[in-house]
Amino acid sequence: MSGRHILITNDDGIESDALGPLADALAPLGEVHIICPERNWSGASHSITLFRPLRCRPTMLRSGQPAFMTDGSPTDCVRLAVLGFLRQKPDLIVSGINRGANLGDDITYSGTVAAAMEGLLSNIPSIAISIGAFGANIDFGPASAFAALLARNIFERGFMSDALLNVNVPATAADRILGVEVTRLGKRNYRDQLVERLDPYGNPYYWVGGPAVSEEAEPGTDVAAMRVGKISVTPIALDLTSHALIEDLASWDWGWSAPIEVSAR
């Protein structure tokens, strides 16, 4: 085994049956550490725990591998690992394998992607990986194998950049996956509705949901790649600045006497 250290985390929780296959696939590349939330944190985005202590205790996966589980968020898992819970700072963070794709606008909600973002903030190469399926009896083998292939590339090429890699894998047999495409983010259209109901005491409560998400599968996007049966790999940077608007906004009348400065090229 090499001297590398790999952290696995997720937002589906410690009970996810994706953890065992993923850990097995990554084990030949280094020492694998697993820190995951005790429960499902899907949709948690980049939340962190500030106003209470975090608890983290040892456990065992269903597949037998040792792991740790915490009452914090996916981002908390990475922060624990990086700030000293592990004796060695991870050389790579792999977040997933998430049940359900994280495409386009999904990344703003995804706890899976947020954990990889936290790795990026700590200057650690990070992968968020998801599979396009929900429910039981999912074969995580192809996605696990691809995570290991990607990790090997990262280690061999010395990958270190200002981006994480967001990966989506079709839920199909390996021999039916039609290749790998490096993509940009596509567009997902949410049609959520607010449904108000009354509890037995007459007090209102609310469900937020709606029809299935619709997608715009423009060529070159992660949505289009997944639709035709390809693995999508999307580099995602943390700089969310709209550089195209900087000069335009500087020309607005702000009702302020001091001159408006244009910064950040």
C-alpha cells in the first residue's frame, strides 16, 4: 500500500451500501478512511455545525470495513478529517457514491458536492461522484471502478487545481456505458409546489415538492452526456463571480459620492 490517504464521505449516511464497494475499489491506491453522517443529509448543501459540539464515533459498515460516523453534515465530515481528527491529512477526498445524479443546478443543493467543495477549500483534490438511480439493488461496481480510475489519474498526474471534479455515472452495466465525456454544467428545471395541509389539531404544515425535474440536454453538458449513456466529468470552480457584469454594474448610478471602483480581472 502506498503512503497516500483517501477520505470517503457522503450525504446518504453511514448506512449507504455504496460505501463498501467504493472503499474496496480505492483500497489499492492508499489507506482509506471513512467518515460519514449518521443519517441522510441529501439537500444539505454546504452547511456546517457551529453552535453545538460534534460527536464522531467508530462503527463498522455492513460490508465489514471500519468507519466513523458523526452527527454532523457532509461538510463537517471533511472538516473533522482535515482539522485533525485523522492523524494524516487526506491526499484525496471522494464524496459519494450518491444515489441519484447531481447534474446542472443540482450542485447548489447537493451535500455530496458540498463535501468535495470543502476538500477544495482545504487544497485537497476532491471528487463528487453520483449514480443516476434511486432505490434498492443498485450496482455500484462501475461507479466505484471509475472513481478508482479517476483517483489513479489524479495521483499520477499530480492534479491540483482550483476545481473539484463532479462525476455522474449511468446506472447500467459497465459494458453498456458509452464512454466518458468532460462536460460543463447543464440546466435542470425545478417545478416545486408548496402544499399546505392541517394536522389533527388544525395547525397547518407544509410539503414542498412537485413533478419530476425537467432537463435541457444541450450538447456538451453533463445532462446530455448522461442521457446518452456516458459518464460525465465536470470541473467545478468555487469562483462564482459573474465577470461579464463587473464593468456594467460599475456604470450604474449608486447614489454615492465616492467613485465606483472596478476590481478583479
